[in-house]
Amino acid sequence: MDKSFIEETAESAVTATTLSKIRTILKIFVYSVKLRGLIKKYEINIVHTNTLKSGLITIITKLYCKFKHIYHDRTDTRSKINNLIYSNSDKIIAISKYVGGKYNEKEKVKVVYNGVALRKEKDIKLYSKYGQFKIGIIGRLAPWKGQDTFIKAATSFLNTNNGNYEVEFYVVGGSGIEGSSAYEEYLYKLSRETIHHHKIKFTGYLSDMDKVYDELDIIIAPSKNPEPFGRVIIEAQMAGKPIISTAMGGVLELINHEETGLLIESDDHESLEKYIKKLIVDQEFYNNISTQGYKSVQKFNIKHHVDEVLKIYDNI
């Protein structure tokens, strides 16, 4: 019996997936051979990896030559490959206590927070907008990043503002991956649920992030899934801008509620709108959050990050 079009297509897809996996495995072994050559040629005694693939390549290489392996874990996932890398690594660097908490052998894990470039306090601009505010969410357009929560809060605010304040909302970031266009279209449609939709702007991808942080007055990071760390949080704090984020994951290590930032529950656009209004109408509250956030983030400077990693190299 002749196969149907659907059956042939399904079989072709399975074959393509199998071939892709085979190619990936072959590449891993090829890279392992190359790494082995580099280790022997330059007498390398520490290899520091940052991804699952590079970690897997390195532990395969360890079967053939001696060196210490440090795996830098930047995710909150725990897969079989992750477990394999963990078991065969000499040290794990976790980017937050939240990420490090998934490991059982705590003595092998060292938390080293990511670093950001310091900004001088004189460059920090406090509340001086005279009723004009730009509020933004920064990041790749993806359902778990919570752009829809941001837009729901924005439309509700604009529908009830009554012209008391001149406020604009900015969605900063692009789709970047195949399959995200449907979500992007959904966000555009959602933003049209207010007659003031011209005040909700989509910028697409922007490269000059220092300028973005300088121009925005309030930063929102309403992720629906836990963030392993939350780089937008410390970048906003370093720029002296109030940050509102979701109370889960690595974010809880970066924000003390109503002191260095503000926390909401996942997908809670009503609380998000409430805190946006409070920051706008209460100048003292805005300035306190900005100032305390800026002070708290100084420990996340790049030099401290490098020093902590070098200590691990020295003591491994």
C-alpha cells in the first residue's frame, strides 16, 4: 500500500531529526579531539565552560587527559546531561543561590553573581520629570517574559489616567527566534485595547542599552517563570531607576521589596499598575527606591566578579 503524504512527511521529519542528532554527536567528539590537542600543546590545567555543549565536550576530553574542569551554570534546568557534567566537574559556579540550590553536594558549588559596569552616582537622575514618564520592559519578546502583563497594566493605566500625567510605555526588544511572530502580533493587538494605544510603543531590538536605561524612568521585569539571575534588575538599579519585577527565582536575591525595588506575583497586572502609579505620584518613594537600588547593586561590579572567579582558579 502506498504511504500517505502525512506518513511520508512524518518519516522524513524523524529521519532529519536523527541525522541532526548524529551530526551533533560527531561534532562534539571532533571538538573534544581539538580541545585535547590544545590542552596538551599549551599545558592547560583548568578548563572553564559556560554551556551544556562545551561542558559535555570537556568531560569527554577528561577521559583522555588530566585537568580541572569548572562548569559555570547559568540556568535553572536539571537534565541528564546537566547531571553528567555536574558529576564530572571539579567545581560548579552558579550565578545565583537559586541556581546553586538544585545541586545536592553544596561543597562543590560556589555562587558568583554576574557583574555589570559601574556607573558614577553623579550620573544618576532622580525624579525630576514634572509629570512626564517613560516606562519600559526590556527583553526578547517571549510569553514567559511577561510583555502581555506589562501591556495589560499599561492599557489599564492609560484608560484611567485622565491626563493627570504624561506617560508613555515602551516594549524594548525583538522576537529574534522563529515562531515568535504570533506572540508579537498578540501583543500589538493587546496594546490596541485603549484609545491611547499610540502611547504604547514597540522599539524592536536596540543595541545601546545605556541610552535606553538613561531615557526610561521606570523599568518593569514581570517574568512568568523564575529568572536564574535577572540581569535587567541590576542594570536598572545601576542606572538608578526603580525596578518592578516578579517575586521568584534569582530576583529575590536582588530586590528587597519596597526598599531596593518592588515585587509582584506572576501575571499580576493590577499590582503592577498600582506600583507604577505609586512611583509616579510619590516623588520621595521614587527617589528612595532609586537611591537604595543603586547602593545595593555596587557589589555586582565586574571587578568583584572577576576576583571571585580567580579565587576559585587559585584554590581548585
